[in-house]
Amino acid sequence: MLTQRKSSGFLGGLWEFPGGKRHAEESCHDACLRHIKEQLQLTIIVQKHVTQIKHAYTHFKQKMDALLCEYESGTIDLNGPVDYKWIEWNDINQFALPKSNLKFLKKCAESIG
């Protein structure tokens, strides 16, 4: 699944893997569950941690974790993203993604098989 950012603001209009910032006391697993629930109203199952990447933008650096997840329940109701798409892995190159998300692609492809 990809979600689309609002057209205004940082990285406006780009598509990305859903997620967000982790609170200091949260594991990446718990942060993933929370963000998917908050942004999409979905309950998911985290299957495994795929990789962690570091990326530097001009004014900040980020460390991001990619987790392979499975849909469990819920109906999508967007809170933050302006759109979403369930996509086939082979179609991912049709979407404009932030450079940080592009770093995940090889590891994610290996994980999916």
C-alpha cells in the first residue's frame, strides 16, 4: 500500500509507504501499528522488520524502519494522507516516491520474494 501526501508542504504530493514518527518510548513495531490505525483506521499484523535506512535531507536527517505488514481488519478512512492505493509490487515504479522510500525498495523486494 502507498499513501499520498498533501500537495502543500514538505514532499507535497509524493506517494510513500504509510507510517510516521516514533515516540521516544515506542518500538518501531508499536509505532507502525499506531500510525496505521491513526492514519488509515486499519488494524495490521507486523510480520517482520525488513530493514532500517538513514537518509539526510538538506535541513534534517532521519532514520527509518521498514516493516512487512499484513492487513487484519478495518475500513480505510484517511486521516492525514489524501489518497491511497493498494498496488502490485511490480507497479511501484509508476509512483513518485521520496528518496528515503526509494532506499527501501531493494530490501523490500528481497523480503517479498
